Amino acid sequence: MNHHIFTKFKIGSTDQCPCAAGAMTAEPILQTCPLNKFLRKRFWSQPTSLQNKLFGCLDDLRRTATFARETQTTI
Ligand SMILES: [Zn+2]
């Protein structure tokens, strides 16, 4: 995520998401970022909490990891 890489490691020129809606953190990537809207719908056809996506069962975590890989995001 740009936010983590930028603030912790001082790598890159910004922590902002390319959609310009704010910092690129786990929550907008997994829940609201318009750039990932269609991919999110493919992975989670029903509304799913951030808690489940990050701290759910093994299947939840596998789905989140695959989503992150497809969005080329490091979470
Ligand atoms: Zn975004």
C-alpha cells in the first residue's frame, strides 16, 4: 500500500491512491476504492466487513490475499 510504504519506509512520492480519494490504506482498497470496484464485486458478491476480510477464517484470508495479488497490492 502506498500509505504504508510512503510513511514507514519513505519510499515513493506519495501515499495517495491513484483514484485521488485519499491515502492508499487497507480499508479503501478492500472496501471503497472505485478503481477496484469490479474486482471487489467478483471476490465478494455480498457486503463483507473489513474485519472479515483481514481477520476472518482461512478462506476469508485466502480470498483477501488473492484479491491483493490481483490488484498488485501489498497488504
Ligand atoms: Zn483508491
